[in-house]
Amino acid sequence: MAYVIGNDCIACGTCIDECPVEAISEGDIYKIDADACTECGTCASVCPSEAISLP
């Protein structure tokens, strides 16, 4: 299962810079492309608002 970004997202951009497969896109709340996500967890480990998790 791919990681998801929840409503606690503050759109800071930290996760975008860390994603090795560029699976995250910008928006009011960022989105992770489930087909591209490799479930490495890097995005979740750097998220300052702890908004990224496995479903």
C-alpha cells in the first residue's frame, strides 16, 4: 500500500524534496501517486506535521 497524506498537511514541501521517485504532487494538501510510491517511508520520516502514513 502506498503512503497517503492526511489533512494535517501544512504544504511545506519537505516531502517533495525527499521522495526518490517524485510521487508527490503539490496542492493545498499534497498528494502521493499510489502507482509511483515505492513505500520507502522517506516522506513520512521527514514530515514535520506527521501527516503522512500508511492507510
